[in-house]
Amino acid sequence: MNKFARHTRSQRGFTLVELSIVLVIIGLIIGAVLTGQQIMQNGRVTRALNDIQAYEAQFQTYQQNNGSLPGDDATASTRFPSGGVTSGNGDGALQGNFDDASSGTTETVEVWADLRAAGLVKNQAPVTGQPPNPFSGIYGFQNGAFGVFTTTVLCMNNVPGSAAQAIDTRLDDGNANGGSIQAIVTPAGGGTTGTIATSYAATSNYTMCIRM
């Protein structure tokens, strides 16, 4: 074997070793990125779980303390004269969709003004501003949802499928179409009109509503 052949074989072997090292490094980087994304997702789910429990408790505390639903409270403007609130009609049900923030006049929006005036929610302005959820959506209360729930529900939108599955599993039965938590694929126009999902798909975002 001449000197040139030995040199070519040595070069080829060295290139394969280099390629193997590069592939290993790429694999480690991908693994680190995926792990980081999972950690971030887990953090968002945990925050959502804490938010849900807090907002449900605040809503129920207002009702117990004042004898009316926040947002529907017919004496809210008298009860909180300097709170920037508007009284509801007092019929025992919230008017409007949970994501009616743009109108600023429905009882579902006034929920947050009443809760802030009562000192129960302290984290957003203006007074009727709806709190954001960890998935670039919002939280909101409304009366009924999906043609299944008929009483007050707490809803959140734009929840990725994997996160929705985790939240439903932690708080309910893990089924998108059963139990006290149900969901639809988040409609382009918002609201809670749509067909209840049969399962949570990783490629879709969901509007979830939780029966109070």
C-alpha cells in the first residue's frame, strides 16, 4: 500500500469520527432544548392550576360575603362607590361570554371590577381587565358553556393540547368531553360555541371551562 492510500484511509476514518461527535453534540442540544421546553410547559401548567383555584375561591368568597355573584351584583356601585364598578341586574346569572373584554360592559367583564373593588383580585388594571392565563389567553367567568354546563363556569382559552390534558387530569377525569372540565378547540371568533372535543390533540389549542 503506497503512502497516498494510507493517508486517504486515515483521512476517511478521521472524518467519520468527527461526524459521530457532531451527531452526538446535536443530539445533546436537541435533548436539552426539549427538556427545557417541557420544564417551561410544566411551569405554565402549575401556574394555571394555582390561578384556577385562586379565582374560583375569590369568586365564591365574594358571593358568600355579599350574597350576590360578582358582576351580577345589583348593589355593587353602592357597595363600592369609589371602585369604578357598574351594578349588574341581580338575576343570579352572568350575562355575556367569558371573553367579552372588548365590550367592557357585560356582567362577565364586570366580575373583575367587583372582585378588585372587594380587594379579592389585585393584579391587573384597568378595573375590568381580564387576567391573562399562562398560554397567551385569558381567564373569565360566564353562565353555562357548551350547552352542557348551565351554572357558573370559569373558562380559559388558547391552552395547548398537552397542557389542557395535564390540567384536566390533575383537576378532573382527563377527558375533554366528560366531568366537571370540558373543552372545545378555541374558536377563531372566541366564545364557547363549538363541538366538545373527544380528546386533547397536541396540535390544537383549547378553550376549557370548569364547572364551579
